[in-house]
Amino acid sequence: MRELVQWLLQRVTGLVLLAGLVVHFYVMHYSGGNALDYESVMARLESPYWKVFDILFLVAILYHGFNGLWGIAIEYIGNDRLLKPVQLLIVVLSLGLFFTGVGIIL
């Protein structure tokens, strides 16, 4: 059951990443020349909508990437004495990046 949930969440986060990429490209590249100036970026960062979007996008990125690394580690590391530290490193790195990202966004 756990593997099924991981598989499903990997696909869901992939779709979230695709949608977030479309939004990013539209806002940053097709919404006018002033989308990248300081005032526009700061106005977006003050909006609660964009904060929620950025946090959801961050969670999707981190889950998708680190769940993929978790699967690769399980697949290619046969030794449990090496697998457990690698899995711990994956968890620590993902949590560290999450809290750093949320701190920057908020």
C-alpha cells in the first residue's frame, strides 16, 4: 500500500510541476516586460496567493525529486548498512531545503 501511495504522489507532483512550470513561464516570460523588475517581483512575493503557490510548488519539487532519489537508492544500493545512511541523508536534505525555502518565501 505504501508503494502505491508513493507511486501516486510521484505522478500527482509531476502534474503539479507541469502546471507550475506553465504558470512560471506565463508570468515570467509572457506577461509583459515589467514582470522581472524589482517592484513586480516584490509585489508578487507579498501576495498570499503567490506565497501559497510558491510553497505548494516547493513541496511538489522536493517530494518529486527526493522520492525519485529514494527509489533510486532502494533500487541500486543492496547493502542495508549503506542504504540507511543514504536514506537519512535524503530526509535531512529534503527537510533542510523545505525549511530554507519556506523561510525565504515567508
